[in-house]
Amino acid sequence: MRIYLIGYMACGKTTLGKELAKKLSLSFLDLDKYLEKKYFKTIPQIFEEEGESGFRLKEQACLQEVSEFEDVVIATGGGAPCFFDNVEVMNRTGICIFLDVDAEELANRLMQSKTERPLVKGKSPEELVGFIEGMLEKRRPYYEQASYQITGSNITTPEILSRIEFEHE
């Protein structure tokens, strides 16, 4: 079994992924962390040295590798499904789930996050919501190719888990 979680940053991919993996007795893998370990660099370092195109090529290579792993829940980076044939790879090799959270809730979560994200730096809540809405508009056609879509701004992890389990019984 292989489950991919896709969606915008702060939609809950890592939190849900860890709990889902535990509940299903699967391994959990964060694609961004996998990429950083493989290349011995942080994602910001890769972006700085090679630009987004260099990063996306590395991300695609890592996705190809993990698409052969078994019994795993994979949390992808927010942009991963939007490049090359990545979303097709995910749908072909596993169950792909789009966690669809609205822009206001995503902005809220990002503003409260302890993780420093360059995207958030220096943006007011209103600016951040507008930026996220623009990004979601561009990414939605890719995200919506997932096998499943779970929508809601305040869905808790247990609720998401029960819905996924219900759909797979």
C-alpha cells in the first residue's frame, strides 16, 4: 500500500500522514525531508543554488524513488503535484488524497506556525490570504486530479482519518 497526501502548505499533510501511517501500520515519509537527506542540503539552499527548476528536477527524481517504496504514507511538498507528470505517477502507484483547506485557514495556520517559511515572512494576514488564493487557483487543476479530495477548513485529523477509512472499506 502507498498513500500520497497532496495540498498546499499547512493543509495538514504531515500531521495527517503521521497519524494515518500509525493507524494503518505503515511507514511515514516526508518527501521534502527525504530530498534534503538525499542531497545533503536544505530546500532553501537548493533553491538558492539551482533555482526552482533545479529543485523541481530533484523533487521529481525523489518522487520516482519513493513511488517504489511499499507500505508507506508520503506527504509531498505543496508544489510537487504541479510539475512534470508527478500527479500521474502518484495516481498510478498509489492512493492520492488532496487535502483541500481554504486560503483563510491556511494563512491562519502559517501565521501561527513555528516553522519559519520564507513565503510568510513580512506578509500581513491579508497579503498572505491573497497570495495563497492566487497559488491555489494555479495549483487546483493538479490537486484535483487526486483519487480523493477532502475539503474543509476545520476538519480535524480524526475526522479525516474516519472519512478515508470509510471510503476504503
